[in-house]
Amino acid sequence: MIESLVLILIAAAILVILFFAYTTKNKLASYVAYIILAAIALSMALNGLVGLISGVDFLSFLVDILNMINSIIIFVELGLIIYLVFISKLKNKNTILKVTIIVYVVLSLLVEFNVLG
């Protein structure tokens, strides 16, 4: 139940980031949106590959490896987003955007570490 609500909040945060990326032409929001889109595309491709090979018994070790790579992709995504917000030279005075990005990162980490059940 709580995990479903958190996933809805993550989707809402992504929509807010996309809103800022495409309406205000904000570079930080655009780069974060590109990173999120790339991570979702890679995760979908890996999950599709896992779905294809999960039925074959002697390839079960590949399923574990691909799931580990999928987790690494998510951590790299969140690391890049944190780098863009705090360390990069992209200065942004829009606090709503920064708070939304931080909320997205924190909620994504909670879901990835399976804290919510």
C-alpha cells in the first residue's frame, strides 16, 4: 500500500521535472529528465531480457546478473542526478525544481532498498 503511494509520488515528481524541462527550458531539468529517461529505457530493456531468459533453467544465473546490473543502473542514475544538483556548474534558483529532484532521489532510494516493504 505505502509502496504504491510512493511510486505515485515518484511519478508525480518526474512529471514536475518534465514540466520544468519543457516549459521553462531549464538546463538542469532537461539534463535530469534525459538521465531519468535513459535509466528507464535501460531498465525496461534489461527487464525484457530477464523475461525472455527466465524460462530457461540453465540461464538462471544470467537473471541474477541482469537484475544486479539493473540496480547498478538505478544507482548510477541517482548519482548523476545528485552530481547535477549539488556539484555541477548548473546553477538554478528554482527551489521547487530542486526540492522535487531531491524528493525523487530520496523516494527512489527508498524503493530500491525496499525499505517500504
